[in-house]
Amino acid sequence: MTDGVAARAAEVAAIGELPISAFVLGHLVNEPSGSSRPLELVVGRVIRDGDRLVFASPLPAGFVGAPVFCLQARGSDGGALQCLGLALPGDDRHPVATFDRIRDAIADLTTQRA
């Protein structure tokens, strides 16, 4: 994921209590052995659940760790594709490891090693 597409803290914080359309790109794991694993798309909604975001739709096996995208409004410029983060394990709802938290965790690791 490029840094320009990965959502920043302000973009993640801008997602309010209303659900937004989102999609997850991943690969199914139940394909026959030796076959290709084409990229699949699951469309759903991202909702805020307290201080975290959740992809509020079931995901097929193999989609844990897959990127969660949305279209962020950009005023008169239309919108921009943003990757909110990565889908985490869940049943019918999947928490999203958002890039603002991923960036913070990486910064903490580099500080601890210094």
C-alpha cells in the first residue's frame, strides 16, 4: 500500500457515526489446488464502534489481512480512494486495523529500539 493511499489520522477520524460504503479486496482460499487465486471484491459498510472502525459485513475465508477501501469526499475535487486499513478476524463484523494506528505502532517500535 502506498503512503498516499493509506488513510491518515484525520481521514479516519472524519468517519462519523453514519455507515459509509466500503469494499475489501482479497483472495478466496477455497480454490482448487493449483488454480489461480483471482482478486475478489466484497462490498459493505464501515461503521464506527467506539474508537475503532468495523467492516460490518461478513467476509469470505482468506480476507483477513486484506485492505479495506472507501471513497473519501474531497469537496469540489470529487473524491479520493483511501485505504482505511486491514480487515481483522471477526464473524459478521470485522475490526479494521487502521493506518493511523499502524503508523503509531511503527513509530513506537522505532522509538523503543533507539
